Amino acid sequence: MSHSSHGCGGHHHDDQDPAILFSLYKKIDLTKVQCLNEAEDGSGKKVFKAWEQRLDKDKFVESDCDEELLFYVPFTGDVKLKALRVIGGDGGQHPKELRLYKNRPPMGFDELAAEADQVIQLSKDQTGEVEYPVKIAKFSSVQSLLMHFSRNYGDDTTIIYYIGFQGDYKEANRHEVTICTYEARPNPADHKVNDFNSAGNIIS
């Protein structure tokens, strides 16, 4: 089964600190992260970690019955996703293809749409040096991601040590319910429009 690749190819960046760029792991709602086909329950959450811990081989996820892994990754706010990095297992256990789906609910392998929002061909990377850009226009308002690692480099199982995200982040607007209670007589002074922008934590 062949898949077209969108925005494929990695880029190496040495002029900016990845520890700062790839700090969106703090904005992942880890309590709600799900991983299907993980050999050890709960191990999928361990791959979302600080850049400085990316080479920690004690924290990883390995697939169970075949090479596929499916992550549901919710964020605590609104993310403009720009790029990602993946560190995989040695040899054939490194993932080869990643299919991204934006703002989809948790679902099983059989429920995935045939056409992903973006397909990325992954290189074997043991240090996290390869950066994969995403379509920023497509991933400009992300509340959750489905990440389907559909193939690896030929082994029976897939291992992932690290997944990192780069992008901008804004806190979710917590005032919507309150505003609705007195929307019958709108008062411009009641709408703190600037609160959303001021709460934004921009990562660049």
C-alpha cells in the first residue's frame, strides 16, 4: 500500500536551542494521552519529555503485535504546530512513516480516515537532530493530534524514545461559559478580548 508524502524530508537546525523550541511537551495533557498497540500499558506517555531527557533509553514505548502505534495527543490550549522530531529504535525498529490527523477524537486503527492531514517519511534518527516541518497553515489551530506510526524499517515491532513538538501556544479561553450567562444584554466592557492574547505563551 503506497502513501503520498506531504512536506517530507528533515531539516537540521544548529542556530537555535532545541530545548526552547521543542518545549511544547509542557502543554500536552498527559493525563488524557492514549496510545494503542503499546506492549506496556501507559508507556506511550513516557516519550513526551524534555529535550534534555530525549536520550533517556529507560523511557520508551514499544509496539505489541505488529509495527503500528497510534497516539492521541491532546493539548491544554491552542497550538500552532510548526515542526516535530522523533527518536526511534535501532535498525528496523525505527518508525518509517508518520500520518498526522488534526483535531480528531480518539479512535482505533480501523476508524482512521484514508487521507491524513499530512504524511511524513521519517529518517533513522538516534539523537533528535532531524526536524520535520509540518504544514503550518493546516496545523495553525490544534487542540489534539492523532499520530499514526504506520510502518517501520522492517522489524516486527516499533520502538519510540522521544517525540517533540515545536510551535506557538495559547491558553484555552476559560471565560466562555461565564460570558454566555449574560450574553442577552451584551456589554463591550464585559468582553475581555485582550485576556486571550495576553494569556498566550508564545514559544519561538
